[in-house]
Amino acid sequence: MNIPNRLTLSRIIMIPIFILLLALPLEWGEWNIGERELPVAHFIAALIFIVAAATDWVDGYYARKYNLITNLGKFLDPLADKLLVAAALIMLVELGAAPAWIVIIIISREMAVTGLRLVAAGEGIVLAAGSMGKLKTATQMIAIAVLLLNNFPFSYIGFPFGTVMLYAALIFTVISGYDYFVKNWHVMRDSK
């Protein structure tokens, strides 16, 4: 297994650890960050999320630079991204940091695009992510990281940056999903 695929696999392995740190009532203390206190376990979970999100960029860069793109990587990388984002968004709802309706829309878009990619793969077509999809992913990752950190450091100036980024992620999610389906509708139309 090459290095990009190992990085992707490590991202998948980090997800249950991330979830447990947020879900279990671990009494490791709290830090006063901005308007609310942040449990140390939640801070560690946020760091794990940031590291996992960074591996997404690193494994893609490394795979392209050294021509290490494999079918396993094509399968695991988007799966890891979707699992990480879905887990984080669901945990943010659980923590009261994100509205459920936004999370439902974002996860629904991801499932719809995955379905379209599966149909395309069945036809021997690989659908690459576009620039709007990459912008969507970036805004999602930033929003999630900031919300996990209780809007740190923006909470000190009273600016809800995490929430603003979550709404931006929602907008980019909807636009990129629409764009993806418009550009690739021929796959559904022409499938056997």
C-alpha cells in the first residue's frame, strides 16, 4: 500500500477516535475559550479533525506529484472525506453547535453525488471533482474546525465566523451539487 493510501486509511481510523472524544463524558478538564468553556477532550477531537482534514490535502498532493493514483485511492479518498465530514457534522448537531437542517442538506448532497459517481463507475466513467466541489470541501472543513473549537479565536471579538462559514459551506454544497448533476446528467440519462 502506497503512502497516499496509508494517509487516507489513517484518516478513516481517526474518525472513531474523534467521535469517542466528543461523545464520551470524559472529565479531563475545560479551557475557557471565548464565550464558552471547551472540554479538553473536545479540543483534542478538534485537533484530530484538523489533522485528518490536512491528510486529505497531503495524500492528494503526494499521489498526484508522484503518480501514485490507484483504484484503491480513488475509492478510499472520497469515502474517507465523506465519513469524516458526516461524522463531524452529526457530532456538531449533537453538541448543539450546528442546525440539523443544514447537516441534512450537506449529507444528502454527498449521498446523491456518491450515487451519481457509482452509476458513472458502472458505465466505466470517472467523474472528477470540480473547483466548486473543492471550494465546498474547504469551507466545510474550516467551518467544522472552527465550530469544534467554539469559534476560537473569533469568539473574542464576537464574530460568529464558524456559523458564517457553515452557511457558506451550505451555499457551496448546494451550488456544487447542482453544478455536478447538470454537468453529468448524461450519465444518468444514458445509463443502461
